[in-house]
Amino acid sequence: MHPAKSVIYFTTATGAGYGLFFWLALLSFHGYLPADQVVGFHLMPFIMLATSFGLIVTGLISSTGHLGHPERAWRAMSQWRSSWLSREGLMAVLTFIPMSIFGIYWVFLGQNTSMPGIVAMVGAVMALITVFTTSMIYACLKTIPAWHNIWTKIGYLVMSLMSGAVLAMALVSVFGLGDVVFHLFNPVGILLAVGLIVKVIYWRHIDSDKAVSTAESATGLGGFGKVSLAASPHSADNYLLKEMGFKIARKHAAKLRWIAAILGFVLPFVLIGAAMHYLQDSVKLLAILLAAASCLLGLVFERWLFFAEAKHTVTLYYGQDKV
């Protein structure tokens, strides 16, 4: 598949934004984040929530850039009975309700526990549901075997929680909340490790030699022997070839996988581990901030590969042997 920049940013940013809100809600619900009010407005929760909302909103706006008619994007929500894209859009809008209510309570009223905390947890659950609906936009496509598997759904949820946790650790570190950083250390480490394991399993899954469809099964001519392409169906590139026929060399994919694994998972794990056990003060803060930046950059590579390595069954009619 053609890895459009708008969709890469959409899936990376919204996943991190929803994941960040999940951790802010969970930490607030358990009373780990301060809720004190400063003259009717508290800067710390505003920056934390603005980061979450900013990633989500810009990601959702970016997603419309891949549509033929972005101005009609709102119509997609009318098909929620049959379309996962519609369900994702509807859930994204509905999730803003508890998120916004919690934001008003925390930023302007200085409250983030008790009832506001419960509202935040409702929003956190809805955020994860929204991430799941995003994953189903791709996982429901039987014509793309690389996506039509359980690891797509697990991967989206784990990457969202992982990137959100790393961002949350970076933000609370900026505001000097050492105790909260300590509470996040184990979840962040576990999620980085689990995220890498899930990604490696996913890559092994799509690299397997087991073919879901072949040129023989797609054309129905397998009974006559091996099917080969005699001539291209089109004399020039068209939309199908541009969007569905993107190819990436195996050696380039292998290099990018290493980059994604190191930047997205290994380096953040090492930096955060060093920060918690060996570094102090400003150097510790710098290491955590670098870990967050590395994690997000690595996920951009991971998401680019997610699209670039996916093969649509339509390519079987353009010379592809199997999908």
C-alpha cells in the first residue's frame, strides 16, 4: 500500500494522544497527579491535556487529507452500522465529551479525583475503544492479509498505550513530579518490551511463506496450471497501482525494521532505565525527553512500514505471485 504521510501522522498522533489521555486519567483517578487550583487556571493540567488533545485533533484533521473530498468527511459517520471508518469517526467525537468535561474540572476547577476522576476513566475507556476502531479500519480488510489478523488490533492498542505512557512520563518529569515518574516506570518498561515483542511477531507473521491468495486462486485458472501475466491490464499507471501496488525492497524493509525497533522500543527502554537508575536532575530529564522523542520517531518508521509492506490482492492481476 502507498504509505500516505497524512495517514501515517493520523495513526501515530491519535494513538499517542489517546494513550496519553488514558494515563493522565488513570493517574488522576488514583490521586497521583496534583489538582490544586491557581487563580482559576492551572498551567500543568492545561499543558498535559493540550498535548493529548492537540495530537488527537491534528491527527484526525490529517486523516481527511487522504480523502478525495475532505469536505465530505462528516458524512462518513452516517454509515456506522457497516463501516469501521464511520464507527471510528463517531467514537472520536463521542470520546471528546468526557475528555472535555474532565479537562474543565481539572484545568479551571482544580478537581481531578472523585466524580471528575470517574468521568476521566470513562473517557479513557472510550479512548481505547476509539483506538480499537481505528485498528479495525485496517484489520477488517480481508483483501489485505498483512492487516487482516489479530496482531494488527493488538499492535494498535499496545502502541497507543506505550507511546502515551512514555509521553506521560516526559510531561510529569518536566513538572518535577518525581513520585509520578516512579509510578510510571514499570508500566513504561513493560509496554516497551511488549510492544517490541508484538511488532516482531507481526513482522514474522507477514513474512511467512503461507499464501492467502495466489494468481491461480484469484483468476480461478489454477486447474490449468501456473498462471503468469502475459500483458499488463493497463498501458499506464492508474489509481490501483499507485495506491495498492507500492513495493519496497526486502533489504530496505529489513533496515527500516531495525530503525523502527531501535528508535521506537530499544533506545527509549535504555534511556528511561538509565534515567531511573543512574542519572540525576537535568540529565535525567533530558534522557526521558529524548526517550519520548525517539519513541514517537520510531513509531513513524513502524507505521510507514505497516502501510508499505501491505499487499492488496488486486496486485495479483498485475504480476504479483501471491499475497
